[in-house]
Amino acid sequence: MILVIDDNEDIRVMLEELLSDKYNVVGASNGREGIRYATRYVPDLVVCDVMMPVMDGLECCRNIKEEISTSHIPVLMLTACSMDEQKVAGYESGADGYISKPFNSAVLRSRIENLLENRRRIKNIWGASHDRSEGDLSKPANGSAERRIVSTDVENEFYARFLKLVESRMGDADMNVDQLASEMGLGRSQLYRKIKALTNYSPVELIRNLRLKRARHLLTTTDRSISEIAYEVGFSTPAYFSKCYREAYGETPTELRSRL
């Protein structure tokens, strides 16, 4: 989904016609409405005009980038001004790119595709971070050029908070997404979209993978029984734990232990 924020209805209609063959497009007529829509829909990308009534594009972009549920969304600014000072202000507000009006349709589509592809690479980086057998899971894998470019304090803080919350309640088999969303200060759908955008996993999938990773660590470093470990990491039964473990690692916990 792409959110277009522009007070000019003709521009909104034109962009919808230009992009609707490939994307769902939602329009907003000013920055304040754009923020509401961004929070409600959590689009994949925002195209935002700079000069608008009620709330201009720079303030709108700043709000989107500072709000935890929307901070990961790429924002492409549209401007009729070629002054470098305005572009600097936009980048300081968190904008990911600029397109000058009047714009070439092919160039606009190409910039949107590039930003979305970059977002997909970010997903893979974050998603891979918790699959590592060692290291700090609160940040993407080290040594990645993309990480150095796109990782932000807001994303790191959010992911670290989520991990800390999951780890503190890992032994609770009744832990669910609604509870986690409430404690994170988000709605269920907002948490789902945020986690999915960052890691390429749904919250349920991510929680299960974190439980399995913790279980694998305990299996290889302690003498606790498989049943004890299953309950400790929050699985309702040892049988279900063994099933999930085999799907994730290609062997059962018993087979792993026999190799040690």
C-alpha cells in the first residue's frame, strides 16, 4: 500500500492512476490527515507533498518518523522548490528521498521501487538477526553495509523492547499478541505490521522462533530434560515442542542431544 499526502486533488488522482496497477493507493489531503492514515493503515511507503495547509510535509514526515508504529515507513517528498535548504530540512525530518515537481512518471515509479526494495533488504537483515546462534539479538547482524545505512535508534529501541518483553515472559505458554501489543502501547494490527515490516515474520512466528532458539541453547548447555526445557521456554506440551523444533532445525531435540 502507498499513502499519497497532497492537498492538490489532481495530484492525488494522478498518482493513484499512475500507481494503482501495482499498488493499493490511499490519499490524504493534508499532513494531519496523513498521519492518521499512516497510523491506521501502516502503508509500505508514503509520498508526501512539502507545502500543504493544516500541517506541512516536513512536520508530517517528522511525526511519521518519530511515531514507533510508523517510523520504519519510507517517505518520499514531493516539492516544487529546488532550494537545497528545503531538501536539507526534509532529510533532517527523516525523509528518505525527494522528487521535484513537475516530475517524470517513470522516475517517480523507479524511486518508489528503489525505496521499497531497500525496505525489503532491511526486512531480511532484521529477520536474519534472531536466526544467529550467537550474538546480540537486539540489533541486526553486524558487518552489513545495509545495516549501517538504514538501522535507526527508533527501530533498535523498539526491537530491543519487544525482545526484552518476550524474554521476560517466555515461560508463559499463554503469552499472546494482544497482551504484547498492549504492553508495547500499540494495537494488535499495528504491532503485527511493525514486526512484519522489521523482521519479515509475524509476531507469532517470531515468538516461536525465539523460544526455539532459547531451547536450543538450553539443550546444548544444560542437563535439563527435554520436557523441562519445553515448559521453560513456553511450549504447552513437550510433544508440540519437539514437532516445532524438528520443523525449524531438521532434527528432534532427542537427536540433537544424542550428537552431543
